[in-house]
Amino acid sequence: MSLLIPLYVHPAEDPGAWHRLIRAADRTYAVVLNPASGPGPEPDPAFAAAAGALRSAGARLLGYVDTDYGTRPAADIAEDARRHRDWYAADGCFLDRVSAAAAGLPACRALVRALRRRGTAPVVLNPGVHPAPGYARIADLLVTFEGPWSAYVSAFSRPAWTLRHPPERFCHLVYGVPAALTPLAVRTARERGAAVSGPVTGEPPNPWAALSPALAGER
């Protein structure tokens, strides 16, 4: 099982979820750390402790960074990535709200190269949809679906260009999944060419406030 886990709840608010995640760290692709829609203005001791425990358990850590669909200055993005590295020893970053347009490719390519030069890896790009094909060559992992289970089962389509890349390069993040169907959601992602997935039962405005049942159950 290869699960990307965005757990957007403070460790002090739901310590049980974080403890279960730490115990299941070896079953994850990575864990996304998001103290304050990014690293926040200063280190958070509770997140630092959780990050240290996850790292000791073998988890790969990604710092959450918002790109605002390519409109946020690259220097601000790089600073957020630096704070995640310095404060929480994040390995890589999860770039959220990435532009899906072909016109955004040059800027995204330059940004990712700059992040990697500073030691940030892997870099996960989340446009939430299938973007222009070139984004797959930039990202270590590309999130090509983020949305509700209802849309995932009824309206998903896979463009032909994705067949030219291994499934390990793609991820589907699906929310509103009935708890009993989370194993099906993982299998469906694999059948649709995404070896990494993150099915959760939560709903907007924060579907990622609870741990995925795919990790909460028994092995």
C-alpha cells in the first residue's frame, strides 16, 4: 500500500490520529505537514515533535506550500520550503494549487529546479486535475485528481498521455469515501494508473482533518 497522507489537524487536537499514523508510517508514501496553511510564522513545538516521531518511524515528510495557481512569488514559496526543512526536517514539499495550464510550465519548472537545488526532494505537484502533459516530467509525484468520491466514480477520465508514465508518478486524492469502500478506492486508483492514493471519509471545508481509514484499521 502506498498512501499519501495529508493530515490537516493539529497534533494537540487529535493526538490519537497522529499516534496511529506514526505506528503505520511504513505504509505511507509520505506525510504532508501543514501547521498553518504552510509552515506558519514560527516553529510549532507540537508539529516538531510529531514530525520527529514520524521520521524516526520511517516516514518521508513533505511540507505543505500553497502556490495559488502560479500567482504566488517564487521567493515566498522557497521561503516556506526552507522553513519546513529547518523547523520540521521535511524531506520534500507538497506544492498545492499548482496551475494546470501549459502556459505555467516554464515558471513551475524553474521553481522545482530551484527547490531541488536547495535540498527539497521529492517535490509533489497538486493541480488536482490532469494538467498539461509537461507537468509529469517536472514532478516526482503528480496529483491528477482531488475531489469527491461521487465524481471519482462517475466522471473520471484518464488522458492518453498518462500511459507514457509509470503509475508510481501519479496520485489520486479522494474525499467523501464511505469508510467501508476505502480499500476499493485504493484499488480503483491503481486500476486508473495511480500507484499512490489518499482516500479519506472527510468532506469540505477540510476533508483532511481525520486519518484515512486505509491506515486506521488493522494490517
